[in-house]
Amino acid sequence: MILDIKKVVKEYKLSRHNKFKALNGIDLTFESGQLVSIIGESGSGKSTLMNVIGGLDNDYQGDILLDGNSVHNLKEKDLDNYRKNKIGFVFQSFNLIPHLQVLDNITVAMTLSNVKKSDRIKRAKKILKDVGLTDQMYKKPNQLSGGQKQRVAIARALINDPDIILADEPTGSLDSETSDQILVLIKKIAAKGKLVIIVTHSEKVASHSDRVITIADGLIIKDVMKEENKKIIIGEEKVDNGKQNLSFFDAIGMALKNMKEKLARNLLVAIGASIGITSVIIMLSIGNGVGKYITDTMNEFVNPMVIEVHQLAVEENTNGQPRDIMATEAKPFEKENIEELSAIKGVEKVELAYSKFSFRDNILKIGEEEVPFQNLSTISSNITSENINEGKLPVAGEIMVSANLIENFESSPVGQTIELEFMIGATKFVESFIVSGIYGEISESGMNNFTSVFFNYADLENLAKDKDVTIKPNTVYLVTDDQDNVEAIKEKVLALGYTGSMEELLLGMFKEMLDVITYILAAIAAISLVVSAIMILVVMYISVVERTREIGVLKAIGARRKDIKRIFVAESFLIGLVSGLFGLLVAVLLMYAINGITNSMYGVDLVLISSMFAVFGVLVSIGISILAGLAPASKAAKLDPVESLRRE
Ligand code: ADP
Ligand code: MG
């Protein structure tokens, strides 16, 4: 291996017009197996040169050739690979990642290459043995002495088996005894055929080198080879560096280790962020619960397998008079209508019915009293005996009265004969019936609070025939035998231009309103998600600032921008996941608590969390968190490695 430095000039931009030349045209050639010392006054440009050689700083003039190939012109991705596979950095201040164990500090470079975990550990253990740290591998950096830390750093530099080791004052922070140990180690590395370049102030280190280069004001002023130090090179087997990049799984692993370090902070943020998720889930679930309660209540009164159909009311009454707002007869069904409806798929039977809604014409004569009622209907199979409160369904000559009419009777009307008065068109009917039963809940208020009387369609037909009145059905009941068909039939009915029952129309409108209210409430709750996002953003920014040096180290050992980004995005993913799950857990607990109360008070489950809301909540939480983490993550990815490493 030959490393050629060709006319390298490095200028630092101080301001728009001021530049400082730190390297003034450096020409050097290095070969494998050399141990080279670079000495020089502080500020002479040694670190600058190391950063340029190591590919940490690619902003210079001139070129660096590795075996004839330009490093300066490498694409970003290839420069990352150059740092990862060709260069091993050792710093004066060790630059170990504080929250990782020795073993993980060493394997990080391999993790970035997606080397298999078992291979990583095998190789790391071998190198730890070489540097004499086998006993220390599960310690964290702050549990080690300075010399041990530097040996970890050397092991880390060696792990990807680079051709070149760059050590910038590696013994600068160590006492002389530990310095000697490090020197021995470094000499051993050079002896194995690597090019080792050390920046040093130590006479002793320099005297053990094969070559000593002196640099002053960015220029080489002396370059001395010492033949007697030349070593026999022992060739070593090349290791296989993974070609791939940091896997998402490993990124999560790294993020987890870091987050454990700041566990309390991260948990607090996740819990804070979960409040928004909880509120959104609860709002949606209350809407869901109320909607289901209404539907259930509805189905209690009528048979859900029977679909009521009307035609939109005509603007004028059948007799040509302007529409009478006191009494409404819906538009009658003709033969074609009936045929069309019975042809709908899933309809087993069509029942004809008649109903008249009036505030004036429908009268019950109870004793001397005339009691008006609103709804006169023929009975059909949408009312089953389950809906009967007392007595039974009416047969020929019988009527059934709704529960809210019975206060007009002195005793139970069941079995009594009473007179019923009503109008069909312009014809008045007065007939006697026996009361067969009471429909609906007596205490019920709410949905079904029209006063109603029911009797049989056949009775109505017979009565009409006696008076020469033709009667046409104005309500049709479609009966199906499969609950699953109901929705499709209802849709088809509407598509054909008919309407459903009055209650259903109201229910539909009410549910639409309920949906709007639910979404508005959920949106208000979602405002707290913005707060969560900002909170996560701030915490991630703080994390980036705290870990600037670590990012520099990761870049020095070959992390790509993408890898850095991935590590931080993985962190925000984890925060989002934890906050989403926590938010869901709280929502579920709240559901039990609230339902416990509403159940004991009203017999109703108010909150109904569906699995869709649960998944939605967690996904939204993860999404928001990742979104909030993106900006800090790209800030981290864009950090300049040289500057990050200089950061205290
Ligand atoms: P040393 O030989 O002590 O390692 P350096 O290579 O760090 O010296 O620095 C060489 C010269 O370049 C010094 O005068 C230093 O002030 C200057 N320098 C280093 N980094 C920067 C920078 N980022 N911006 C401006 N000047 C710099
Ligand atoms: Mg320096």
C-alpha cells in the first residue's frame, strides 16, 4: 500500500474575506509497515493534516492518492467507506461513546457495516485480547483508567482492519508509564504491516519511530528516516468488512442503549406526548359508543331484519288540496313500486302497510273522552312480540296502543273495547276495536315518543271496501332472513329513490351530527399532539447537541449521514412507540373507569375503543414523533465531523 500526499493546501475560512492557510503545500509518501511520527509546535497544522489524510476533512486543494486512486475526488458514500475500511482514528481525548460498554464501543464500526452480531463479537474479543482488555469488556468508559480507554480506542481503530492508523497525540493525556504501554502496542500494530502515523510531542515516541516528520506553519521542514528501526513485516489475514450499511434493527438497538442512559427524561417525554394520543382515542371512542348506543336503542323497538320503506311525501295531498301540515299521508306505493322493491337481492318478503300521521284526525274514544294520537299504523313483522309490554299483538278486530297512551286509561286497557276514529282522504271512519296489548316501554321517553295505535292491514282493507274507498299502502316492509343483507338492502332502497323510516332518517341525521361533533372534539384534542411534537423536537435537539462529539466519532469511524440520521430517527420512533402504547393503555383504563360509572348510572357503555382506533392512535403517535425527530436527525447527520470532534 502506498499513500501519496500531493501538494495539499488547506485554508480555513475565517470570515468572508479572511482566510487562514493551515497547510501550505504538503508533499509526502508513506508505505505500509511504517511507524511515522509527526512533530511540530502547537498550531503548526498537524491535526489539520491528519483530518485531511483521514477523510474527515475533504475541503482542500491538492490530492491524496491511495494506491494511485484519488481520495479527494471520492463521492460522499465512497469517502465514508474509505474512513470505515481504510482508516482507523485514535484521538488524544479517546472519544469513546460514554453510554456504550467497551465491547459495543469497539463493535460500533462493524455495526455500521451490518456485520453479523456473532462475527462482531468474535472479532472484538480477539482484538480485546491483543490490547489486553479481555477483563474490561463489559465496563463503560468512565469505569476505565486513561491507558485502558486509549487501548479501547486503539482496538476500535483496528476493528475494521484498516490500512492506516492515524493517532493524534494518543499519549498526550497519559502518564509516562501508560504512554510506554501504548507505544509498545502501536509499534506492534505497525509491525503487522499497517501504516501508523502518530502526531506526538513525546521524544520517546519519536525515537521509536521509523520516520520523523517535522512540520512548521503548514510546511514540512524535516523528514528523517531511521533505518535501524525498520521492522520485519508480518503479513496478516485480511478480514472481511461487511459491505452493507447500518441496519434499522441495529439502529433501534443503538437508540435503545442511548435512551436507557437518559431513561427518566425519555419516559417523561413519552408520557407527556401520550396525553394527546389518549385524548384523541377517547374522543373518537365516545363518539363510537354513543353511536352504538343509539343504534342499539333503535333496534330494541323494531326488528332489525325488517326494513321500513316510504316514498317521499308529495307536495300536495291526494285530493289536490294544498299540503295539510296537520295530517300527513305519505305517497302511496303502486304495483310497479312493489315489484321493484321485491326484486332487490336478499328481500324474502314484502309486507304492505299503511300509516297516517296526524295531530288532528286520529282519535281514540276512551269512555266520554276523546284522546287524539299522532300515528295510526298497520302492524307488520317489524314489530315482534318482544316489543310488547303487556298483552299480545293484535289480530282481526283488535288494536294495540303505544305505552305512552296508557296514562289516558283508568286501568289497563288490555281487553277493553274502544272506539277508533280516523280519516282516509276525505272519508271518516269510526270503528270499535278490542285492545290486545301495549307496545314499547312504559317509562320510555326519547326515540319512540309518538303516541301510536296499531292494527292489521287486512282490517283496514275491509273497512275501506265497505265505504268504497280504495286504499293503497304508503309504507312497505322488506323482510330479509339474513342480518348481513340489511345494509345492502337499505342502500339499494335509497338508490332507487325511496326513503327509510322516519326514525332512521332522524338517526342518520343525528349520527352525521355526532360524527361531526366527534371529529371536532378529536381535532381539538389533537392540538395537544402539536405540543407533543414540539416537546419531542426539543428533546431530540438537546440530544443532538449533547451527542455532538459522539456523532463526530461515528463519522470518523465511517458512519454515513444516513446512518446518523437513522440512529436519531430510531430514537424518535421509540419515543413515539412508547408514548403511543402508553396513551393507548391509559385510554383503555379510562374506558373501564368511565364505562364503570356510566354503566352503574345509566346501564350504558359510553366509551367504545375499537381496534382501529387503537392501531390508529399508536401509528399517529409514531408518525408524529418521527416527523418531529426528522429535523434534529438531519441536523445531526449534517454536522461537520472535525468540528464535532473539537467540541468539548
Ligand atoms: P496542531 O498542529 O496544533 O494540531 P492544527 O492543525 O489544529 O494545529 O491547526 C493549525 C492551524 O489552523 C492553527 O493555527 C489553528 O488555529 C488553525 N485552525 C485549526 N482549525 C481551524 C478552524 N476550524 N478554523 C480556523 N482556523 C483553524
Ligand atoms: Mg492538534
